[in-house]
Amino acid sequence: MTAPALMPIEQALETLLSTASARISAEEITLEQADGRVLLEDIHAAIDVPPWPNSAMDGYALCCADQLPGREFEISQRIPAGVAPQALTPGTIARIFTGAPLPAGADAVVMQENCSVIDGNRVVITQPVTAGENVRRRGSDVRAGSLLLSAGHRLSPAALGVLAATGITKVQVGRKPRVALITSGDELQRPGQTLAPGQIYDSNRPVLKALLSRLGLEVVDMGNMPDNREHTERLLLEASRQADCIVSSGGVSAGEEDHVRAAVQTCGRLDVWKLALKPGKPFAFGQLGQALFFGLPGNPVSAYVTFLVLVRPALLRLCGASQPELSQIMVPSGFDASASGSRQEYLRVRLNAGDGSRLPSIVPLPDQSSGILSSVMQADGLAVIPPYTSVSSGQLLRFLPFGDIV
């Protein structure tokens, strides 16, 4: 019998994203709660920022037309930040501080280093200024009515600052999904426990828990599933009652002790299994009750790669993100490789900085085995090699930097 064809990675991702898109729901939260959350509304500025012209530095506000060589200006007022000034008396100068409103009648600010103060109340300008110099114009940062952020934008600290500057206090965002995390395998023990012969420490749990936490998601640690069909079904069903999504690692291949995939098929629905992906071919996706199920391979690198390429985008889309995938750039290859096989490959690579004569380039880590997790720690990102593709030095490759997940 001919084995079923492996699903292309693009088709699998489209399935995951379309399923997640249909489940987006909203909630209103305060700005203080919104870091990392995804907007579900367009936000327009209600006011100009800054709302009035203000000084870009400590100095003296004046009308440029009043400047004459050696002229002594009387200081007619003092304007600290937070104080509404009076109109500038013609022919005088105003002491002003950074961020303070520019008085009517003034059109520039002379920095204090370019002024000489005489008897504490008179100033001689030593370096003339032109109109608009050292002045922040009204609306120079944000114009009232302008689009600040679009629906689907994941909020950053800088974005929160821009929203706060325009007076925003609450935003509509995608509700955070609750994610149940499970690892599978009799051989796994938590760090700190004594290893019996044939056992290893579970590295997938802390990796996946950290990746989920960096998305700001609520993680429910469901523990480890032993290699037992009945127990696997019970734990998966319990997870489906407690969470919106289930992320498991291990047990989705075709071995006699791999019970997770069969349990999902019995208790729910399996939509995706076996991808044209290296590493990560046994990845599975489906549904248990109302919970989405993401079944990652047990090998540490396979679990890491499939999470970044498939699960992370789906979870971000579930939160409402319009661009949930890892960013990518085209970078020259610093290596040669013979044609890849039938699966799309994701190589762990280092980014070599260029110099005056060379562009930056990427080179693979020496051991690309799916069990070598230390290579992920040493890598700067993933290089994407399409199926049946050879690589020549200097050829542009898609590069997915790990900086996105930090």
C-alpha cells in the first residue's frame, strides 16, 4: 500500500490559521493590562500630540525678529513645564524649560548654553536662532484624527505609550486563550528527580511553557502522560474541559507506544497529521470537544521548530493578530548544500556579521539532528530550504530570526 502524501507546510499553516480565525473573541481591558495583547479595533487619535508648541530644551523663548547683535533682552516671565504662559511681551525674552508651552508671540528657543545672563534678569544671545528652532510643533508626533493602530496589531510598550499620550484608557483586545500543556512518555522525569535506567529529564516542558508564557497566555500544566492509551484519553479529555487549547509533545508518531494521535481520533477529530517538514514530520492538529489540539513531536528540536512555525502563529491568530507568523528576511547563504529531499527543511543557523567587503551571511550549526537542543540555544534563527532545493554560497535564503520570540 502506498503511504499517504505528506501535507505541505503551507497547507497545514493555512488550516491552523483559518480554524483559529473563526474563534477570535473580544474583551475590553485597561491600558495597564494590555502589553502583548492584540487589538481588535482601529484606534484614531482624539488629540494632537503635543497639544501645543513646546520647548525642546531648557533655554529662552523669543521672537526671532527681535534679534540684534549684542542686544540685551529683559526676562519677562519664567515658564516651567506644566504652566500655561502669558503672551510674550514684545521685545522681551522668556525663561523656558523642556516641555513647557511656547508663549504666544515667540517662535524659537535659544538653548541656555548659547546665552549670557546679566544681573539675573537680562540675557544676551551669543548664537542667533531661526524661526522654529528648538520648538516641537503642535501635532508633530501625532495628528488628531490620524490612525494610530489597526486591528490585529500586537501591542508593544511603545504602542502603549502612544495610546496613553492621546488619552486612551481602555482597548478592545482578543481574549487570551487558556492553554493546557502536556508532555508524553514513560521515559520522562522532571529535573530534580532520580533517573532510573532508560529515563531522561523532560526538556520540552520548560521550553514550551516559556514559549507560551512569552505570548502572555495562561498555561495549565497538566503534567506527563504515560504511554497508556486509556490514561492518555482520560487526560486529554480532562485538558479539553479545562482549556481552550491543548499543546502536547510526544506520542503523535506511528509507533506502538504512540497513543496520543489515536486518542485524539477516538475522542475528537484529527485534521492534520504528517507534514512535509524537517524536523517535525509527525506534527498533528485537531480538536477535542471545544479545545483545539496541537500535537508536537517528542524530539526537542522538532517540538521547538513546529511550535514556532505552526503553533505560535495559530495561537496569535486566536488572539486576533493579523500578522502572526515569525518575521523573515532574505539573507545570503554562507554555505553550499546538495538538494534537499521532499520535505521543507528548517536549519538552525548562525548569522555571521559582514564587514566592509562582505554582506552578513548565515551558516548552519554542524549537527542538525532533531535531538540536539543545544544547537537551538547556539542558533540565531532558522534558514528555510524548500523541497528539492540545493544551496550555493551567496544564494538568498529565507531567515527567521529568533529575536521575535525574546
